[in-house]
Amino acid sequence: MAKPNEAGKRDTGTRERILDACAHIMLTEGYAAATSRRVAEQAGVQRALVYYYFPAMDELYLAVLRRGTEATMEMQRAALTADRPLHALWDMTVDPRGVGILTEFMALGNHREEIRAELAVGAERFREAQVAALTLILRNRSGDVAVPPDVVSILIAAVGRLIVLEAAMGIATGHANTMALVRKLLDDYEMPEAESAAGS
């Protein structure tokens, strides 16, 4: 009989459906609802198949997290190579879907050391890649006040995620003005050098 990981390599369709189902449940109902029974129902497979591919639920959570990390890294690469990379990065940061699943994994990580460790590894990879790209993007675009790339990275993440989290709870005070200010600052940073020189 084939081992689960070997079968998983041959039958990626079933494995991917299980991963999709788990991610969907976590995002829409919360991580506590992502049980093997609910995941099987959502994926349209027998519960035994969930355990065939993922003998423990933590293995399933980790697989969803790792797949999400790789997808996020790819989205970030695309954002940072866009015509207006800072705007693209901001738009990616304020996407409620990304913040929602991250929040669920952070909550799960409070109770699972392995999940918490994997989150940290993925976050450091994401931040390091982002800072490296921002170092090039922000070069010669700092104006009168030079803001270090790692600070820009944290500010975008912190402000963007807070707005998304508050909006999910129905809090909107200050959001419109903050969003407008952020976009104005990003416009200033990404203004073509010729326009910037003409305006100074």
C-alpha cells in the first residue's frame, strides 16, 4: 500500500481539495470549526481520506499555512515588480482575505507551538524579501526625510492590518482619512523623479 505522502504526489487533486476546504472553513468560520469531519464535508470526500493525507489535524493546518505562505510570497513578488510597487503592496496588505486567514493562524498558534514557529519562519521570509525590494524601490525617493525600508514595511503592515481588523468589527472612525493619507504618501514616494524635481 502506498504511503500517504507518496499517494499525495500522485493524486494532487484530492489533497488540494482538502487544503482548499480547510482554508475556506478557517476563513469563513474560524479555525475551531476546521475539524476533520467539516473539512471532509466541504471537500466532498470521506473523512478517512482526510486522515489518509494528513494523519493529524496539525499536519493539515501546517500544510495549509505553508501553501499560503508560498502563495503570499508570489503575490508579494508580483506587487513589488508592479509599475507602482508601493501602491500594489498596500493593496495586497489591505485585502481582507489575507488578513483574515493570518488572524486565524495567529489564534491557532497561541495553542500550537509548531504552528507559531512556522508562522514566524514565514513572516521573517516575507519581511526580509520585502525589505530587500523596498531598499531598491525607496532609493533616491526619500525626499527630505529618509525612512528606513524595514520601517516602511512594518508601517504598511501595521496600519493596513489594523484597518482591516477594525473594519471587520464594524469600526470605521478615522479609516477614510488614514487611507487617504497613506495613498498621498505613496503617491509622493512613487512620483516620477522628473515630476518630483519640477515640484521642488
